[in-house]
Amino acid sequence: MAIQTQAKIPVVDFSNEDLKPGSSSWSSMYRDVCRALEEYGCFVAELGSKFPLEIHDTIFGAVRELNQKEINLRNGYFPQALFERMAIDNGNSPEDTQKLTNIFWPNGNVHFR
């Protein structure tokens, strides 16, 4: 008989004030993030007071609104049996992110950029 265990998504605590590149706490955090991504493909980011609840709620509200848009608007949308995801091509580029924002919200959306 096989033993079943439930996998838990790793939690990585980013609230440490000493997180500076090159420090021992930064190196430890780097290893934790890499391990979580390699083993689980994701992690929960614990940000403490660095990330106010209002911003969290705004982001998730925008994502909820985005997922209610018609599928043909969602270029880069990949429906899967177990999960859904959406990708922004060249997401590090403010210009490309703004282009996506303009597609979904032609009249603008200051909370999604």
C-alpha cells in the first residue's frame, strides 16, 4: 500500500531587512528560491510589511478582472487541465507591458502596469 503525502508549496521569507546582494542572508535566500523553483516550480513570497495588503488586493483584483476578459484577447494564454497561466512576452520591458495593458484596458488602468 502506497503512502500518500500532500506536497506543500515552499514559503520564502523576503521580509529580512539585511537582504543585500552578496550578503550571507541574500545567498541563503537565493538558494531557497532556486530550490523552490527547481522542485515545485513556484513558491509563496512572504513579504511582511514591505508589501501592504492594499497593493496585494489591487494586484489580485486586476488579475481577476484580466481573467474575465475574452480568451481571444489573451495572447499568450495557455489553458491547462490542472492550471491556467498567462505570459507577457518580454515582461521586463515597461513598453511591452504597457502594450498589453492597452489591449485589455484601452481607456487605461493605473493599477495594472
